Amino acid sequence: MIKKLFPSPIFKFVLLVLVCFGLSIQSTKAQAFLTTKDLSQFKVEMLTENDISKIKERLQSSELTLDQLKTQATAKGLPAAEFEKLKTRLTASSNTTNTIATKLETVESNRQQSVTGNASSFKEGEAVANNLVFGSELFQNTGSLTSNANIATPLNYEVGPNDVLKVVLYGIQEFATELKVSYEGSVTVPNVGIIRVAGLTIEAAANKIQQQMARTAYKTLASGESKLSVTLSNIRTIHITIIGAKRPGTYDVSSLTTLFNALSIAGGPSPIGTYRNIELLRNNQPIRKVDLYRFILNGDQSDNVGLKDNDVIRIPAYQNRVEVNGQIKRPGIFELAGSEKFKNILEYAGGFDDAAYTENVKVIQKNGRELQVKDLNKTEFANYAPQGGDVFVVSKILNRYQNRIKLTGAVYRPDTYELTEGMRVSDLIKKADGLKEDAYTGGAQLFRLKPNLVREMLSINLSKALAGDKTQNIYLQREDELYVSSVLDLRDSFNVKIYGEVHNPGKYDYADSMTVKDLITLSGGTTFAANTKVEVSRLFKNEQSSVQSNTIATLFTTELDANLNFVEGNKNIVLQPYDVVSITRKVGYTEPALVTITGQVNYAGKYSLLTRTERVSDVIKRAGGLIGDAYAKGAFIKRETIQADTIAMVIKDSLKKAGINLESPQNVKNIALEIDEIIKNPGSFYDLVLQDKDEVVIPKVDNKVTIRGGVLRPVTISYYEGLTLSDCISAAGGITENARRNKAYIVYFNGRAKRTRTFGIFRFNPTIEPGSEVVLPEGEKRKDAMTAILQYVTILAQIGTSVATLKLLTK
């Protein structure tokens, strides 16, 4: 019957995985089969990809790790090599395990976000998340405390049914076999007989087997000529029951499993489970009470005892818990045990943090009817016995200073200082290493808080205070601020200016006894274009003059040569604040002007203008004239506009002030040229006078015409002699519905434009030349006739309705 229910090893393994995940199996025969049969003959190759996918889904939706699965599968007899194959297939595309460190970081982050360190974050009467319970982080990752089946067999391990002992004899005689412990607790050794080993430690079982073998067929063991090794080959499975855990139930685990391992498999205590009074029952009798706090706080593993078959772990409900919030290192919920005091809870919470107010802790208590608040003084920490449900809130220290005073301004060490008893103004100045040379001693400002925290200011004469005058050398108080002014701060920020032909014109700080020559030197000296004459403009000061006087400045002159030496009869003028020095340009001085000629000429390049009236024809002649493929009708001049120069200057100045030296943007316009007329009639009105930075462009013949605007398909075509506007429109597929044919115009290569002209029914189109651009403007989209009629009808109907309504109202 069992073979019919479970026809294949694949089904056996899938059922084992389901049991490991805690899924219920209704058939008691199936449970019996899984507890009595093994998977020693199972082959992973027999699993399909669909089977692997289902196992992956189960692993991802449960809290069981691969290590736990390995432990339980190994206990069922699954060979280690087969499990490694299974693990490889399961982890091919995803990893189903998480490290405990990641879990603990998540728990700690949630804990810190839930208790923000102030009393207002606590909501009285509201249930707190279970992950705030101290110790719960141990069980956030179910693999953190699970047993390891690969460890060496402990010497105190008790042998039991279903254990497999590996016996190896070496020396004069050699012998090796694996012996399975029967349900009666014995093993059968070939040529020796039956030996009972159940209940013995592995060490005692090895001694007993050796003695029996030495008395029978293996005499060399007695003489020491042969040696015997007995170890565990396969570890048996034991049944344990866990009550009161997150996942209570009966588990089949390795016989190496300890109490902590079992708690981890079951997810730890439930939300109402105790962490401090866990019971281990064996043969219906409690044999141990476990307090997890001993392990969590001290690493004490004395309670981590090994389990035996049919052991029961019972986790009762907790008796009393308290909560600690606020400025504490480990805020959370803590369980009480025995007659613990608040100081013990404080130790569990890691103590106060650096910003905690340690003199007093607020306790929110429940008296059976309502909440009440108690202030717990520091002296009561060691004696106060917390009650279940107490909430301790640790406040933050005040953001204020008990003995702070400040000193700023013209002292050597402006800073915050300690206020000591009997401290005066002179004592504070001495602490700052005294006054600076520029300190204004006639009046310092002392800012003080009144008892009602309103700020007031007292004026202190530092000269008298430092001389010992007690009316000025007053006692200081907490939070006093003394400010010592500088004489430099009390005077205007004087400056002088220099403009004209110097390398760095602009504004400079004024200094006493500064002269014209000093200022010119500071500005980098004069330029080559500078005139020898220097003018100094000074603010007019005449206290007797009338307000209506038109004079606002006085003018002084002097003269310098190129070496900044004063010409005979002139002297160096001593400057005063706000003087303006002007250095003019030499008469007739003009910087060389350059123009550029590019394109189809014999000698393209840059040329200096020889006169102020040099024209296009002059430069073309100097450039050797036009060459064969020059397109004279397309010639033009690129010229910077005045607006561009102004904008460029503003941008350049702004960039210079920001410490950035960049070329300013250029605004250039094109001026069309009539080259044929210029060459025929040099000096005529066609022959334009050139300016600095002009560029004369003589292009090649551009044998194409572009059509755009209100045409069906904008296009570029080749030019040919006799090409008309109609030909261009046809090449572009015709005009669009809203194109304005009579407004068409042509833009020639040099920038000139001509439009179509009409006279009555006659239309005169401009001539098309190589490089031209034909443009058909577009107007607003026309409405079709039906739409226009409907609109007019609608308007008339509305008017008729309005008239009828008025007639009815006037009756």
C-alpha cells in the first residue's frame, strides 16, 4: 500500500521538503513512511526543472534556509554529494538565504525609527511591534542558530537507534564497515556478534566495541598491533515538540541539535512568549529553565543543552515587560525576571546615550484604571522595582550652557570662554591675550540677558575697565557677549579710481599719502597710446558755497613721460579719498584695423587698412582679384554690429569679475555686395568703406536652389539657366492649401531678397539665381465653405432666439 502511495524517490523528496516547510500532510501513513524510510538511494538527476521551480518557490516563501534543509535531509539519509547537486540547481538563478547581519541591521533601523528618542513618540495604550522586543533579533534569520551536521562528533554524544557507526580497524588486521544501530539499540559486528550501544556516549561505545572485538576474531587489538576507530557516519533524526513559538509544532531534527538550534528553527518565542523562563521537558518533567538574556548579554551558553528524542520545549507567556524610550543606546521592550530593579533594565538597554539627561527618568505607569506619571530620581535607580507595563522615557539634556560667555571683535583670541566666579571684563580680555592694536577702547558693547530673557546692551569704556575702574570693569554674567570694535570698522572704506590708457583701470583702495604715480603703478602702468597729460578730479569742498552752486569737482593736472617721470614744471599730486585720475589717449592715435577676405580670390587672408576710407575694391585689388570659379553675385561682408560690441563688453566685464576669461559671443550681420559694379566703378556708392574686423566673403558658384515654406515637399534642386518660380513649385510637389503664392520671395546667396509683384492680373516673379532660396509664406488655415456656412447659421439662430425671448418678456 505504501509503495502505491509513494511510487518514486522524487515524490518522497518533495514530501520531505513539504514537511520541512511545516506543511500539513493529511495521511498518517505518509507521515509514518517519511519517519521510517530514508532517501539514501535518491538521485537529483531524477528531478525535473518544474520540480526545482516548485522547491525554489517553497524556499522563498518560507523562512527555512538551505543549511536547515541540508541538516534534515542528511538526517533522512540523503547523501552529501546528492545534496550538493541539489543546492547547485536551486541556487543557479537566485540565492534564498540572507545573512544575520543584514537582518539585524534592518531590525535596528526599525527600532530606531520606532523610538525616536522623545516622549512624544510613545503612543500610550498602543501595541508595540514585536521586533522591538529585546532578543527578537536573534530569530530574525532562522539560520543564525541552526545546528551544523558537518561538525566532528562530540565525545559526549549518546548513541541511539538509527545512528550509523563507521568502524575502521587498521594495523596487522584491517577491517572497515558501517553499522546501523537497531531500534533495540544494538549493532551487529561481523565475526563478533551483537553489541548493545544505545545510551552510551560515542567514546564509551567505541571502547565496548573494541573490547568485544579483541576477545573474539580480532586478537591484535588486545596486543596493540591493531587499532580501532569508531565515528558517526550518519546522524539519526530525533523528534522534538516546541510549544509557544512563532512556528509551534513537532520537528524532526538532527540528534546534534541543541535547545538554541531548536528555538531558531521555530522562529523564537511568539509575540507573547517569554525570553526568560523557557522550559525544557524530558519524560514529562522539567529538567531546565532557560533565560535567553544570559546568552544575549554575556554569551553564556550553559543553557544551550543537547536535545533528546521526544523532548518538549515549552515557551510560556511572559509575565511582565517594560519599555524604554528616548536617549538610550538600545531602546526597546525588556522582560522582567524575579526582583529586578530599574538599574538592571538600564544595563539591558546598554545605558544612557551621550545626549541623555541622567538626573531624572520619566515613568509612565498604569494603575489599573488610568495612566499616571512618576519622576524617577537618579538616587532611586538601584531600588525602584519596575511594574509590568511601565514605560521609561529618557529625556535629552537642555540645549543651553551653564557658564558660557563670548568675546568677539578686535582681540587676539575671539572665542567662547568659561565664566568663573568673580570674573570681570578685564579678566575676559586677559584670557583672549589682550586687545589688538586697532581696538577701539572708547566704547565696547556688552550684550546681556535680563531675567525675562530680553536682551539689553551696556556700553563699556575699555580704557577705564583695564585701568581698574569698577564702574566699567563690571562683573560678568552667564551668556554675556562682549564685542570690541575696530577703528578700521569705524571709518569709511575709502577708494580712488583711475581710467583711460592704463593696463588695469578701475577702483583701488585708498591709502594715506598715496600719489598719482603710486596709483598709476598699481594699475599696471600706462599703455603705448597714453598721453603724457594726467588729470585728477577731486570732490569740490567749499562749506561757504551756496547749495545752488553748479561746481561739483576741482580739477588738477600734471604731466608724465613714458618712464613715469614728471615733466619739468609738474609735480606728483598727493591723492585724497574718492579722487578720479584720467589718462587720455594721444592725439590721432589709432590702433591698426584688420579686415579679412576669404573665398575665391588669389591671396585670401588678413589685411591691415591703410586709410580710414579704404574700400572693398581696394582690398580685392590687394588680394589679387577674383579667381575663375568666384560667384560675384553671392559676395557679402560679415560685420559685427554696434549692439554686439556693447553686449560683448558687458558679458566680458561680468565674466572677468567672476574670474572667468572667455571670448564674448559675437552678433554678426551680412551686408550684400554688388561685386560686378564695385569692380567696374571703384569708389562708387556700391563700393563700401570697410571697418575693423570686417570679413569680405567671395563664395564659389553654388549650383543649387532650395524651395521651402508652403509647398507640399520642401526640396533642393539643381539650378539651370531659365529656371522659374513655377518650375521650383512644381519640383516641390505644388503649394499647400494655405500657401500665399502672390507673396513668394527669393533670398539670394548674398542675403538680398526680392518678392513677387502683382499688377492687376499680371504677376512678376523675381529672377532665380544659383544659391537662391525660394520661400512661399503660409497664412492661416482656411475654413471650408460648409464650416463657414454652419457657423453663420448658428449665429443667426442664436440671434433669432434672443429676439423671440425679448418679445415674450415685453408682452
